[in-house]
Amino acid sequence: MTSPARGTTRFTPSPGPATKPPFDPVQARTRCWRMRKRILQVSQKVSALHIGGAFSCLEIVDTIYHGVMRRGADGNSPDTFILSKGHGSMAQYAVLEEMGIIPPEEMDLTCQPGGRRATHPDYGLPGIEASTGSLGHGLALAVGMSLADGIQQHDRLVYVVMSDGELEEGSVWEVMMLAPSLGVKNVIAVVDLNDFQSLGRTSKILPNFYPVAEKIRAFGWEAVEVDGHSPQAVHDAIVGRKGGRPLMVVARTIKGKGVSYMENVPMWHYRSPNPQEYQQALDELDRAHRE
């Protein structure tokens, strides 16, 4: 987690009780519209950016930060966020900028000489709790944190956002089997199920990947499926968890969500739009927001 104060590396436990912030799905949709445009703006300064994967998980990341992570009176949180699908970093950066944790001038230098933010999150920078992007590690980090919290009697929820292609890593299933066996309860993971990896559809590359939720339940987790582009649905799935075991939210999403020529097109895994494409994307986002 990250402190709302700029320049602070991480959230620290707050004095007094921490509470979940009020959640407004209309405001969430407006934020995501604004952040998609911001990500596109940054893309015009670099030759390539992971736009498709950031657009598929944006509502998920925004909802976790603004809707479910607890806050104390001082603005700090006892909870932790890990973006295991590190290539979706632009979604996290955009949310952190909205929260005032990343200043605009730093966001403008993303992936550029003199900038601190790169294509994957780096631990130690304000807002970043883990260096990720080597897929398959984020869930294990979260389970380790939660296990340590249980030993030390710390009150913390650890949130993890993963990609669906990441579930092809054997390490994910190892820790998924281990967590309930160790009594880990306070891990909440969300799978960005956009059915794409860098070179094609997951359902075609690995047909036996589906059904996802049934496999996760077989490993002892609570699992629910939702529309990953509905902030309300993501919010309700998390706050409505039964508890007593870790939760995995399987969020159905669209890679490149919001821009017609990017949606479900593998090329937009890592590419920046040219000026004409950039303007078309802005126009489409604005039109959809007005409707």
C-alpha cells in the first residue's frame, strides 16, 4: 500500500480503526474514463506501452483502491495491494496519480529518460509494494505476507490482481493449494480474465484452462465470477465474501476495453497509437462516456 502523501513509499498502519471508504460506481466509471485518456496521453511520449492489459484491469484496480481498501483517519491503510500482472502497471500508476501519490510531472516521465516509473512496478517507489512482472510470483508474495500477519497478529488484507495467462505458471497452483492448508484467510485475489496472452487467446492456446472458477474452488478457495468492467460487481464480490478462506474473483474482461480497434487485438498488448489512432481513441472514450 501507499501513503496518500507524496514521496512516502508505503502505507503504514493507522492509529485507531480503519474503515472501508464509501463507494460510488458512477464516480468510479468517471475516474476510469479519465484514466484511460491519461494512459493514452502518456503513450504519445513513448514508442510502446502496455495499453491493452491496463485497460482490461482498470476498473478492478480502481475499485480495490477506492472502494475496498480500508483507510484510517490519517488517510493511511493497513491493507496491501500487489499488481502481480506487472505489465498492467499503467492502470496502477493512473490510479495512484488520481490519489495524489504520483505527481503529474512524474507520470509524464513514465518509461522515459529521467523518469522513475517503468513498464513494470518497482518496489520502493511511492505506491509500490512489490516488484512484479515476472508472472506467477504475486500470489505467493501475498500468501507469505498474510501468513506472517497471522503469526504476528497483524490486521491486514492483501489484495492481488493477476492475469489469466499468469495462471499457466505452476507456482500459482502450488501456492493456491498451500494457502488454505496453512489457514491463510486474508488474501483477496482478482484474475483479469480477458482471455488473451501476448500472442493470442488463452482459450485457443490452452483450451483446458477453462473452467477457471471450478479449478480454483477445488483447491479450497472461495471463488466468484463477475463482470470485471462493472465497478459495482467487483466491489460487491469482494465485500460479500464469506470469509474463513482466501477469495479469488474471476473477472471477465476485454483486452483494450473502450477503444474499438484495440479490443481483443493481440497487437495492442504492447504498442502506442499513432496520432490518428490516438485521436480516434479519445473520441470513442468521450462518446461512450456521454452516452
